Amino acid sequence: MTSEIRVDLTGGVLTITIARADKKNALTNEMYGALADTIEQAQQDRHIRVLLLQGDGDIFTAGNDVGEFAAIAAGNGPSERHVQRFLRALANSTVPIVAAVNGKAVGIGTTMLLHCDYVVLAQDAQLIMPFVNLALVPEAASSYLLPLRIGHVRAFEMFAMGEPLDAQTAVAWGIANKVCANDQLRANARLMAEKIAARPAGSLRAMKKLMRDAEKLVSQMNSESARFEERLASAEAKEAFLAFAEKRKPDFTKVAPQ
């Protein structure tokens, strides 16, 4: 377990904290591996009744470490991308998942919320999906789940524009359950996790399994992953990551679409 993913089991609630605040909780391959291991193990551990996801500092997560994206685009990525294991673990988990989101939830920081069962947002929370801005495509089965949740036109706007969605709108659209004051976020999320943990765990797992088609979600993830890898190797993605490194706005008009 990497020190950048902390876990604590108390009262049947396994709290998973993304703890890389100095890097805006950006997720590395190693961190994805730790998250995947934790969720997979929780699925088999009957002492764990609820998972609670949260981030240290003033941001939930900046999403995937962009430096690793750039390395993959340049052909220097890791031999195994643990993000795929993490996403499959989310899709297959029948353990109820609560999320406490403060500040920005970027990319996978937002798409993972579509696999959570109860989402609490701080007043300053912003959900952002900049996949197209980076010349990529959505992941985590979000290309299926988000239109299903909020409708095609809203989902298209979130994906295509990559602009922040505020906490109140996220609740109104059905992406999250409630908004609370920033300083009450963890207490609110913990209280809900404890309430869920007090319910019959077997019944909850059976209910969640009925509510989700895990096979469909994994199939969609596989399709997204194949297209994601193609996009990472595209000229558009190279322009996006070069512009990011050079701290300038990318110019996609000079790149022929692939």
C-alpha cells in the first residue's frame, strides 16, 4: 500500500483517503494499484460494510497525473496500467460506496462518483471532465452512465466543454445527494456511512447488485479503454500535452482529425 492512499477501518466503514495533497491528489499508476487492491479486498472482507472515499487538502483529486499521460503518449508508460483494475473493481463492487468531495474533482475524480451510492459535496466542489480538452475520451463507463443519469445534452456539454459543474447543480441533476458546508463535509459523509453500515449488509449488497449491470459496465469500460489508448497516441493528444507542458493554449485547428 502506497503512503499516498491511506485506509482506516472503524465500525465497519473502510475510509479510503487520497493523500497526495502537495500534487492536488493527482492519481499515479501506483495509487491506482493501491485503490484497486483495497476495493477488491473489501469485496471479500465481510467486516467491511461500507467504503468511504475522500481526499486530503483542498481538492478531491486533480484526476490522472498528466505527466503519466504524457509519458504514455510518448511511448514510455508503465507495463501495466492499474487504472483499468481500479475501474473494474468499482464496477464489480457490491459494497456500498460513499464519497465526500471537496474542491475540484477532475476527470476520473468525477467519473468515479457515478459508481458511488451516496455522494456528499462540499459547497466549493466542482465536477470537471476535461477529456476532450486533452484530446481523449471519457472512461469509467461514464460515456454510458452519465447520459443515463443526466440526459444526452447535459452529458455532451460536460464532456465536450469540460467546464466546471458546481455543487448545487450537480445535486439538482442527480449526480450527488447533498451539499454541505466545507467544514462539515467529512462529518456528514461519515454519518451517512455509519447509517448505511447499520443496515443489513447482505441485503444492501444484493440490492446494489440488482441495481447495476456490472457486465455491461465492464464491457463499456473495455470499449472506452481501447479508444482511450488510440487517442493517447494521436497527434491531437500530443499537441494537448505539449501545450500543457509549455503552459499555452493548444491549437487543434492545425492537427488533422484521426
